[in-house]
Amino acid sequence: MKAITCPVILTGAATRADGSLGLRFVTPELPADEKVAFMELQNQNLKMLLQPSNGEPVELKEVRGQFDKKTPSQRLRASLFVLWKQASGQGDYEDFYRREMETLIEQVKSRLSDQ
């Protein structure tokens, strides 16, 4: 996957119920292959740099959202949920979660030295 650089105009910003922002951008007219490059990035986690194109030096402001704030345990729980869904999503997720966590705990315990 390639990165894209393109002049854009920010035409709208709206707050959402979860505290995030919905942003709308307009590009200049693009040939088909460049449109495809944008379409391939849909629904991907991306990093975005917005910088005025007037050439004046600007201070970089880094904004960190929820994607950067998940704890390792939250990431593990979310990954186990996706695994459960992919494996059919049948049965109770909480039972699946507890079984998988017990398996992981036993794996870690087996690596501990006897002291």
C-alpha cells in the first residue's frame, strides 16, 4: 500500500456522538488511477498530516485519539472478540473469552521457573 500526497480543501468538520470528528475534504479533479489510490485506503487506520500549502513554516501539533490509547488488555480482548466472530460467533462470547484467557494464562505459567 502506498502513501498519498494531494492538495485538498477541508470543507467540513462535524462532531460525533462518541467525541470523534467527521471530516470532509475535496480534491482537485483526479485521473482514475489516483481515485483508485484513495478508494483503496477506505476503512483503513491512517495517519494524516494537514499543512497549509502557502509555504509558511508551521508548528506541528500532534493529536492523539482513542486509537493510540487502548491498553494492551483492551487490545487483547478486542482481538479475541474478532477471533470469536470469525470462528462462527456461536455460543456465549464471555465463555469463549474466559477459556481463551485461561489458555493464555496457562501458557505463561508454564514458562515460569520453579522457585
